Amino acid sequence: MGQFITIELFGQSYTFKAEAEDCAANQVADLLLDEVSKVETQLAKQSSPPTKQTILILAALNIAGEHYKLKEKYSDMLKDSSERSANLIRLLDGCL
């Protein structure tokens, strides 16, 4: 069951239907808004103001980059867990 989430971005409201739980959907929306705010702050120091599209693309790339790093870390963790489990099984089999 989905819900509708509304966010305010660059003075415009955007409403979308979220399939995630209420809390998770709001956290995802907040993550986007926080990242957009960070990018705006970083780019505010430039001589020419960035476009809204530039800000959104950089925010999306930052989020995607973090997602990629977490996926890699998760994959490494699963591989490590699998190897450790296999070693423990071998040790237990050797004791029996």
C-alpha cells in the first residue's frame, strides 16, 4: 500500500506516490532535500549561480555514489560472512 509524499524543492511542490512504508518514504524524501541543500551550499561559492538542473544532477550523483559504496560494502560483507561460515563449518566437521 502506497502513500503520497509532498516535498518542496526550489519553491515548487512535488507530490509522488511512495510504495515504501510511511517512515522510509519520508526519510528518502528528506535525504534528497538534505543532499540538494548541501550541493546548493557548496556551489554558492562559485562566481556564476548553478542551475536547478545542475544542483539536482549533482545531488543525484552524490546519492548514487553513496549507494554504490554501500552496495560494494554489503557485497564484501556477505562474501566475508560466507567465507567465515564455510571455515566454521569445516572446523566443526573436523571436531565431529
